[in-house]
Amino acid sequence: MPGLDHLSDAELVDLCNTGDRGGAIAAFETLYARHKDYVLRVAFRYVGDADLALDVLQDTFSYILRKFPPPGEGLVLKAQLPTLLYVVAKNNAISILRKASKGDAGGDIDPDELPAPGYRDSGDLAKLLQGLTPGQREIITLRFVDDQPLQDIANTLQIPLGTVKSRLHKAIEAMRKLPSVKDFFEK
């Protein structure tokens, strides 16, 4: 069933939930093609390794696939699909990092001790965001790198919209004070 690119994510999800086998497969393949690069970017920010990021990609889309019939009851989107994909990819990345830490002498680690997203998309971006807290980097990246609307960020992080606005404002204010930002613009 070629040519599903014109359908929205919601329409493709509906086709995966209710369509015949061929239509559901084509719809899922279209969703995968549309969002795989985004999931890889999110995964790489957290794991910092291309092979591990590919594992996160596979785990993320396997999770989504299991939601569709016949094994699952169906996927119901309560927000935009990238919002769900971000959460699933981030959680899968954290799980992979935890498993890797268990292989080291350290045992299980506290979620607050997990490495912050590395934002290796760009050397300049990594330098600009270096002095921010992990939470501030996440808000800035979701808004300005992933171009997510504020309400989608709130949905993604499961926090109120007002909290997103406040954190974004504080992150921007913190960035203005960073030497890396001043140096970047003085080049």
C-alpha cells in the first residue's frame, strides 16, 4: 500500500489499529520512516553511542508495534506521536544506561546520577548548553532543536504548561550568563 506519506500520524496510527494486515504494515513502515531519525537523535543524546542508539531505536519502535493489534489493544494518541516517541526513547535509553552500569562495578544507579543528554548533534550546541542543568538542557533542546510547541513539551515531560514556561525562561536567563554563549557570539 504505497503512498501513505500524505496521511497524518493520527491517520496512520488509526490504520495500524483498524486496517487490514497489508495496510497496517504499510502504515507502520511510514510512521517508522517518518520518525526514525528523530528517535535516533533523542537516543544518541542520552547514550552517546551509535550502536546503543540503534538499540534504543529498535526498542522504541518495538514498544509501539506491540501496542497495535493483534498483540495489543491498539494505540491511542493523547498527544502528538513525537511526544510519545520522545518519552519511550528516553526511557529506553535510561534503561540501557542502567543495564550498562550494572555491568560495571557500580550496580544500579540513581536516575539523578544518569548522564545528562550529551547533545552531540553539534559541537557548537554542546558548548552552548554545557553550563546548564540537565533539566534546562532538556527544555531548551525540546523547544529549539526539536521545535516542539510548549504544550507538547508539557505533555512530553508530564508537567504543567506554566512550569515549562518558567523553566524555559530560567534556562534562557541562565544561558545569557554563560561564558560559552558570550564566547560563541563574539567569534
